[in-house]
Amino acid sequence: MRIYHGPILTVNAEDAVARYLVENEGRIVFVGDELPGSYSEAAGAEVVELGNRALCPSFVDTHEHLASFAMFNAGLNVMDARSNAEILEMVHDFSGRSSSKILIAFGASPYSVVERVLVSRFELDAVCPDRPLMLVKYDGHACIVNSALLKRIEDKVSGLRGYHPDTGEMNQEAFFAVSDYVTGSLSIPELVRNIQRAMDYLAGKGIGMIHTVSGVGFANDLDISLETWLARSAQHGFQIRVFPQSLDVDVARKRGLPRIGGCFACALDGCFGSADAALLEPYEGTTDHGVLYYTDERVTEFCKAANRAGLQIEMHAIGDAAFDQAARCLKAALDDFPREDHRHGIIHDCLPTESGLAICAEYGIQFPVQTSFIGWPQEPDEYLVRILGANRAGRLNPLRTMWDRGIRVSAGSDAPCTDPDPIVWMERACNHSNPAQSLTIREALRMCTYNGYWTTFDEAERGSLEAGKMADMVILSENPYNMSPSDLGRLSVEQLILGGMPYRRQGQSMLLAVMRGVFGGGDC
């Protein structure tokens, strides 16, 4: 039994702040202001004095590409570089210390470096001439390869859209072919170890559950299978909810998964970084509206099939045209087969429309958003104003509007596109570039905790600190309720507690359990 004394941020229906929380055998048995004598007198009870710190529910990442994040997390992150010269120096150093057969770097953006262009194949050759290297663009939709890797994959990509051997840039179909080749070169034990390390990293940020979108880049949807086995064998209570990225409902049903969706096959449009997010009005100074990947008929067909199968649906929509399509098609599915508690969602929701918001509020459609996109160095405000115009750019990520409409908003990272850091999510949500769209600190904490658990029907067990629930909690360095929004950046996670126990790094036993699941002979 453990007794926590100090600010207990319950995130319950009343947003109460209590003084005591008692955990016993992994569950919360008491929360309140006055500790009953039976607990204070309990033999062997450990008392944790929080002092100026605070206890809150564990965080949830409601949109992440776990297998991709794990692969890139094991490689080189160049997101913080502010020049291509710095990127090339980082690549050179990384190639000297990495033993990987194919080197992977991630996070290059032409909008956050002084040169305002991506590095080229020949620049990569100068610092890494002999080993295959893939440098992935920050948005996960393109990459640059060096000559050593191009030589290996040239016959697989030369006839595909997006093949640019002069610069080494691969996008569209060529990018996916390169990704398939690189991921296919990893062994199962290597993939599992990378995911183990990624989970440890996430836990260090106070994240106790992730919603991962899977089913791209791995033969036979190996990432879906691996993550499903990992969800069964993850140690210390870490929770994984898998969304297969497919328009085929059988991909979810044959695995016994109650949900489907994500990006890639379930993406209705592109992204602002490649100027192919689908817009109702053209990009500034052009006649280009971006790309709407599917017709309404195709999306409605998928939504109706998934909804009738009892699955929870999520779809990627960045631009306003894609957002409207998602709202229309989910409405059509629910009109066809009404369900009271479906919890269907639209991911990203960067540029929602009034008509689409009205549908979502009426039909209970939830939003897993990425507040890390607000003030994002990889897509700075001046770039967004240039491609969208000032008026439209000022309407991006309208959190306050969404919240006040009664739409359930949760927080995700879209990792590996952004670093999965709930403190950043809160800080950006409370310091919106359009101040009128900022959330309060209490709302931001709810967005990152309870609302995330609610999204996948987990709120009865987790998401708030209430008697009877699992003791999945985070100790914060300060009480955020006593901070000003501008100071949230100094907040930090001191400890993640899952099932009442401090999280410990994943061990070899999880790898063995997953391998039994892959090759048979176990319960995974």
C-alpha cells in the first residue's frame, strides 16, 4: 500500500484536486482531503510526500506510428538542426558510430534550415559514401537516399511516381517502395528491440498508453502483428491500442481488433509540408487544391462497412476539403446504421469547417489532434501563411472552437513526425499562436489524459484518479494548475507509475514473449 500526500489532480468530472490518494495492489482505493484512520494506521504503508510536486493520471498518445517511430528513434534525429551543414555533420558522426546495415535519419525540413532546401544525394555521398543511407523528411511522406542505397533499390523504384534520382529525393510511390525495402531489411528481434526502446522512451515522457496506427511498410502487415503481440506481453502495465490502417474491415476483424483507421490507406488527403492537403479553395497564388485521394462514394462505402461491423473508425484529414469529406461520410454511415457510442474520429483536423464541426458535434465524432503542429519549427508560421494566406493560416488548429462545441479533443504526437511529449502538447495548447484558440491548463491536462483513455473506451479503468481505477499515474515536477501558461515549458515528468508500480525498462522477457507469439509455443 502507498499513500500519496500532496496535490492530487484527479481529472474527474468535477476536476477536483484532492490531498490524499491511496493505492493498494495496483488500484486506487481512496482519494480525498482527509485520510481515514484505517489507511494512516495501516502497517507497512509507504507514504510518498509530493511537496510542491503533483500527481495526475498517466498521459495518452492518441495518434502514433509506433513501428516507424521505433525504427527512427533507433536512428538519427535531425529535427533540431537549423542548417543542412549541421545535418551533414550529424550524418557523418552517426555513420561512424552506428553498426546498422542501413543508416536511417529522420526529420529533415526545408522550412527549418537556413538554406531553405533539402540536402541532396550528392551532399549525403560526401559525408557517407559507402554505406546505404535514408534521410526521411519530417512529415514522413518523402526521403532522400544516398548513392549507395539508390544502387540497391534503383530497379524497384525507377518506374514509380516520385522517383528523382538527380536529387535522391523519393516521394509518393517511390518513397513507400524505399520504406518497404528498408523495413524489410530489419530482423524481427531487431524490430522488437527497437519497439522496446521506444516504449521506454515514451514512458520517460509519462505516457502510459498509445494508440498506434499500423499496417504500412512491413510485409504481411508484420507491424500490426508485432504490436498486437507486444500489447499482450508489454511489461509493467504499458497499454497499446492498435488501429490497422486499411479500408478492408477484414484486416481488423480477422485479428479480433475493435477499431480501424489511421493515415496512409485511411488518409483522405496529403499534408501541408508537401502542399497536397486537400483544400476547398486553392493554395495561395495557385490553382492547385491539393489532393483528395478518394471519392465520397469510396469513403462512404468503407465507413458504412466498418460501422456496420461494429468497428471504431478513424481517418486522417488535414485540409478543409478532406475534413468535410470525413464528416460527410461518417454522418452517412451513422445515418445508415445508427450507433449510440461509436467514438469514430477524425485525425489532425487542422483546418475544420463550420459545416463539418456541426456534423461532428451532433454525431459525437471525436478529434485526436496534434497540438505540436502549433508553432512547429518544421512548418513555421511564415511558411503556412505563404501557402495558405494569412486568413486561412489564422484558422488552423482551432482548439477553443472545437472544445466549446462539445467535441471530445484528445492529444497525439503523430510520431515520428513530432516528438511524443505531453508537456509540449499542453504548452502549445495553452499558448496558441492565435490566443483566442488557447485552452486552459485544466482543459489541456484533460485533453492529454482522460480524453485519450475515453477515445478507446478505456475510461472506466484509467484516465482519472478515482477509487476503483488502475493506479496509472504521473508525478509532475510542479503543480501545473498553479503555473501560468507561459511557464508550462519548465514542467517535467519525474516518474510514471503503472498499476501502482514505478515503470521499469522493458526487459529481455518481452522479446522472448513476442518471439513465442511470432513462431508459436506461447500465449502471445
